[in-house]
Amino acid sequence: MDNPLVQPDPGLFIWTILTFLVLVTLLAWFGWRPLLKLLEAREEKIRKSLEDAAKATIELERLQNESAALIRNARIEAEAIVSRSRSEGESARDELRARAKTEADAILREAKSQIEMEKTQALREIRGQVADLSISIASKLLERNITKEDNEKLISDTIGQL
């Protein structure tokens, strides 16, 4: 047992403890403090990121609610516009039908009036021609003495002229 590492030596024991304490102090001062500061900074960064994520989630929900409200309003407005367009189209169609009916009635009245006028004019012309024929027949009858055969011949000649 000559091995000095296996034998307890009080001087080596004190120097080992002293070296260990100095090393622990140096590590605490230069290693643990910066490491703890980095860990605290990282913890603060993570906490801030979580807060920002929560704020972003709240903002996202608010924006989603706003967009949903905007979409609902847009749909309501679109339905109102479509409904208004349909009612305006129907009223325009009804107005056009009424106007066309009025114009058709006016044209029909004008055509009936014109037909009546032309009928009256045709009757006047026929009456005039009948009167002329009657006068012509009467004057021919008065010029000569008419027998029954002359009368029939006169009638057939007049009909032939017509």
C-alpha cells in the first residue's frame, strides 16, 4: 500500500476541498450567473411570446367576428339589392304592360274610328252613285215612253254598266 492516492493525506484533502470550492465559486461567478441570465432571458422571451400569441389569438377572434359580421351584412345588402331589383323589374314590366295596353287600346280606337269613317264615306259614295243612277234611269225613262220590254232592257243595261 504504497500508493499515495489510496492513502488519506490531510494536506491533499484540504487542497482538494479548497480547489473544489474555488472552482465552484468561479463556475458560479462566471458560468452559472450568465447561464442563469440566459435562462431567465429565454424564459422571459417565451413568456412574452405566449402573451403575444394570446393577444394575437384574441385579435384573430375579433377579426374573424368582424369579417363574419361584414360577410353577413354584405349578404343582407346583396339580398336587399336583388329583392329591390326584382321589384323594380316587376314594376317596370307592369308599367310597360300598362303602357302597351294603353297604346294598343288607342290604336284599336283609332282603327275603329277610321273604319267607321271609311264606312260612312263608302255609304255616301254608294248613295251618291245610287242617286246618280236613279237620276240617270229616271231621265232615260222620261225621254221615251217605256214598255215592259223597254223597262227590262233598261234595267239589264244599267246593271251591265255597273
